[in-house]
Amino acid sequence: MRHNGSFVKTNGFCTDIFFTAALGWIKEKKQGNSPFFAYITTNAPHGPFIAPPKNTKYFTDRGFSPKQAGFYGMIENIDENIGRLMNKMNEWDLDKDTILIFMSDNGMTGGGSGRMGQDVAKGYPFFNAGMKGLKGSAEEGGVRVPFLVRWDNQWEPGRDIETLSAHIDILPTIAEIAGIKKLPLNQVEGRSFLPLLTGKKKKLPDNRYLFTHRGRWPTETEPDKHKSFNYSIRSEKWRYVAPQSARKGLNSQGSLYNMKEDPGQKNNIIEKHPKVVKKMKKAYEQFWKETRPLMVNESVPMSKTRPYHIWFEEQSKNGGIPQWKAPEL
């Protein structure tokens, strides 16, 4: 692990170590009466699907394969560490003035969880909350993620907020909480959803689209050639999903779904609403026009050197890699 700019040796499961290190740092901030922002990113659940034995046993005992037990065991381990974080926040009296957010970066993966229509173990069917698509797709199941937020004594707990929101809305929301009234023009997208958290509003205006593009194409190919495939446009009511490719025999029009009535995307109603699709595609054209010039890395060749490995080798030769000492919590 890299800690404060230097490599250290660690023992244990990576997610446990990440949370322990973060908790030690948070404790320091608490003792110094300093405000803090902690961003704890786990690489779990991700391949290779290896979890602590105590977490995989529950699933292997029920017939899950080692790979699937590793996937779900990783999720259980994250849950345990979030619980550890919340308990320490309560113990250190930080829960009243600290906003806690839990979220993910993409939808369900098919690598460890199985596939639609499969049983992941006897009596345990594949589960994706009824959504279509998996990680890497522009479907709802590929991009919809949990977003749980807690601020004790400030926001009413136990509520589900249905209004469509995205990652770009987090900064404006936090800024409003902090009393920042003006954000840099043309640099910050999104809108504050603080009125939804406080309960002052039940919903926000349905006056924007959220765009998703898979963003993967062969190296050194022209991005504009991939503009019309593997993307989706979302509003509160509608989801338009573009074709995956130009191959013959595939749906060339794309698909349109009423997400209020058909959240599982079972009924393609694109033929019934041509005006809706036309309006959404026009907005997408503007989105692509604005974002395409920012794709500056497309023409940059991948470096053959691996800086992380070089740093590790240099430290190994010049002083070595010390053992990390876990903080006392």
C-alpha cells in the first residue's frame, strides 16, 4: 500500500486495511478538532473475486461457486466496514456534524454475479433489482447505483427520494450546505438536491437530460465514428438507448422506454413517440459537440513505462519497504 507518499507492507484484506487507515486519519482530525473530508474508495467488489474466508463461507455453504462467493463475500465485507465506520463516528461523537455518503460507480457486474436467467446457486436466482443491463452497458442496470446519505439530527432518515440525480449534483449540493452561493461559471455542472434532503421539496424540475456513453472504442480510431452507438439519454420519464453497433440484424433505431411505467425496460415504444426521440437526440448532439473537444487523451499513446512499478523499485533499493503500523482505534 502507498501511505503518505511511500510504500508500506500490510497484512490482511485490502478493504479492511483501507478502512483502518482512514479511521486512524479521521481520529487524528477529531483529536485536533479539524474539519475533514475522507474519500474511502475500495477496489472491491472487483475481480479477482477473493474475499476473506469468513465472508465467503456463508455463500459456499449455500452452494455458491468460489467465484460468486468471492463476489458476494466482498460486498458483505464492505458492509461490515461501513458498519465499523458508523460505529466509530458515533463513538467519537462525529455523527451529528458529519455527512456520510455511500455510493458506487457502476451497475452490477456479470463477472462474479452471474447473468440474467441463471441461478447463481441452488435456490438463489440472479438478482439485479429487475433492471436491464449490466456494468459496461448504457442500460439502466449498467449505470444506476445506490446513493445513501446520512446526517443525524438534520435530515429525516428512512426515506426514498425518487427524483433523478447524478454524480454531477453532489458538488453543488455540498457547496450549498457549506453556504457557497456562487460556483465557477461553466466549470461546475449539476444542481443541488439539498431541498430534497431537507424535505423542503418533494421533487425538482424535470428540465434536463442525463447522458451516458460507454466510452470504449479501439485505440487510434476516430471517436466520432462511435458517437451514435452505446449511449443512452435519460429524463425522469424517458430512457432512450442507442444501438450497440452498426452490425446488420441489430436494432438500428435504438429503443425508448417509459421508466415510470416500465422500469425493467421490457416494452420498446420508440415507434409511438417519434417527437420525444427527436428532442432527446437533438440534446445529445449538443452534448457530444461540447464534450468531444475535451477527449484530449484519445490521441495520446500509452506509455510503455509503469511509474508505480518504478517508484516501488526505487524505494526498495533506497531504504526498503517498511511494515505499516495500524493505528490504535
